[in-house]
Amino acid sequence: MASPWTDPRASRALVVGWLAAVFAISALTDLHALAAVAAVALLVFRRGLGRSLRRAARSVVPLSAGLSAISWAFLWAVRGARPDVEPFVALTLRTTIIAFVTFAVLDRANLFRAFEPWPTATRLLVLTLAQIHALRLLATDSLQGLRSRLLRKPRARDVVRSAGGVTAAMFTLSARNAREISEAMRSRGF
Amino acid sequence: MHVPDGFLSPQITVPAYAVSAPLWAWAARRHFGRASAESLPVIGSLTALAFVVQTIMIPVPGGTSTHLVGMTLLALLYHPLVAFVCESLVLLVQALFFGAGGITVLGVNALAMGLLGPLAGWLVWKALRRLNEKVAVFAAAYVSMQVATLAVAGALGLQHALSARYFPVPLAVVLPATMIPSLTAAGLAEGAFTLFTLSLLRKANLRGVSLD
């Protein structure tokens, strides 16, 4: 059975619903409310649960939990009194729920379908993503080349010097390539 | 450096969108308006370039790393508003396709890293370029990084002032935590990167790439 989200209207509705949901979640501070929202989100997005949770755990939890723990410990040391834990837990929970909902929605929504009524936006997205893909490959190759040329680990100065050269090359390649893609898309009615 | 979703409440994120939205419209009309068929590839490639530049990590003593922003380069080559549009697109792509940063804080991040930083850098470059161009470019990139970081720290500090229950970390902690790496490593790296890239772009003698 085809996914319901391949329909442009369904994808658009999902994206709009996601926007409303993340803004609403970003207003919550109460732990009970956040726990209830987390339970609802886990239930609604149970398909692909592990994948979305893993992505959220990798990309957001280390930063927000680390920042919360360090700040809490620092404030305890400076003030001499133990700060209330609840706001720190709420901060970590809020960021994690938003990340989970975002990853779960991005797994389901077809953003190109959602943007279909706006051909200029679609063209810009395609151009940008195509260039990002090509340039990331070039940047990774260049960094590996830099590592292979040096006997030691690259230092900040090496990385910055190399980045300057790569950026100039990327700029030239990217502008030429983007123009070609844009003309190809225009000739296909975008 | 940018603020992730959930760190700022709608009290800040909604007004930031309200400020950003007309600026996006104005910037798009002014710099990418009528000839959008011609300018779209340029916006796309500049956005992609900025995105990739932001993935280049700079090792910082202590085992961590920071990243370049690359927006001063665009502000100096084109205009601060071009940098604003491109950085906003970078942040949008990061939020939509890579789950980084966030959609609720897009306005705040775009204003800090895409507008205030590059605008400050551009003004510094304008003021110093007659004295020494290389110094002017380096100082512009360095100042741009500091202003952008300060703006991010300010937004977090404001959130704490509005509601300590929402964001429990005071400005006294946020400010040194963000500014020390920015002043000692990220700003210097951004300055060196902007200087190297501009000199290489000049040597390449590309059409439409000029500081004049």
C-alpha cells in the first residue's frame, strides 16, 4: 500500500501540523505536561520509533543534557545551594521531544511534494540540496587529502588554510553546476 | 553556535519571526527579485557553499571543536542582506533535512548569524578598508563572529530573564561559555578563512566576484 504522505496535500498538512506542534511544545515548562506530550508523540509516531529516538538521542540529548548537567553543577558550586533540578530536566525533555517529533515527521513527509505548489521554492530546494551533496563530497575528499598529505594530525591552521583553497574551488564549481541544473529544471517546466 | 529548538520560548521566537519575515521579503525582492531565473542558481550555490563551510570543524585545544560560519565572505562579496537570505536558507535546510538547529528558533538564529554578525563585519570592513584591506577583511570576519555569538548569548540571557524556569542558565554562565571559544578560536579561524578565500578567489579572477 502506498504511503498516505505521498499525496501533496497530506504532506503539506503534516508539515503544517508539525510546525504548530513544535511551537506549542516549545512553550511548555511543566514536567507533567511534557511527559504527557512525550507519551502522545511516542504513540502517534510508533512506526519507526527506534530510528527517530536514536537520531534524537544522538543529535540533541548530548548537547542539552550535557549543558543542563554542567550548568546545574556550576550553579551549585557558585551559589553554594543546590539549584532546583526540574527546569533542567524540563529543558532536556523539551528539546528531546521536539527533536523526536521533527525526525518522525521528516521520515514521513515528502517535503518536495509539500512544496509542489511553489515551483520556485522547489527549484531552490533542489538546487541547494544537489549542491550540498556535491560540495560535501568535495569537502570530505579534500579533508582526507589533507590528512593523507600530513604525517601528523591536521591542526587548526592546516584546516583553515585548506578550507580557503577548497572554498574557492567549490565556489567556481558550484556556480557553474547550479546554473546547469537550474536550466535543466526550467526546461522541464519548473 | 546556533540555538537549538526548545531553548527559547515563543515569547522570543515569535517576535524574531515577525522581525525576520519582512526582512526576508525585502532582501529577496532587492537582491534576488526580477531576475530570479538568473539569480536562483547563485543563491542555491552560495547557500550550499555556506552550508558546507559550516561543516568544516576547527579543532580547539581541549579536545572539542568549533565551526566556521562563512557569512562575512558573502556580506563582503555581495551585501549583508544576501548573507542574511543565504544563512536563513542554510538554517532552513539544516532544520528540515538534517534535523540541526530548529524551525522554531530559525528567526533568532537567522537574525544573529545571518544579519547582525555579517552587518557588523561589513561595517567594520567599510570603516577600515582604506587603512589596510587585509586587516579590514580579517577584522570584519572576527567582529562578525563575535557579534553573532554575542547575539545568540543575548537571546539566551533574555530567555533566562523572562523565565528562569524555562531556561535556567543565567547570562553570567552563558556569556563566558559562548564568548571564550569565539574570542580565542572561532573568530581567528573565521578571519583567516575569509582572508585566504578572498585572496584565492581574486587569483581565480572569477566574473562577478569582487570587493570593489
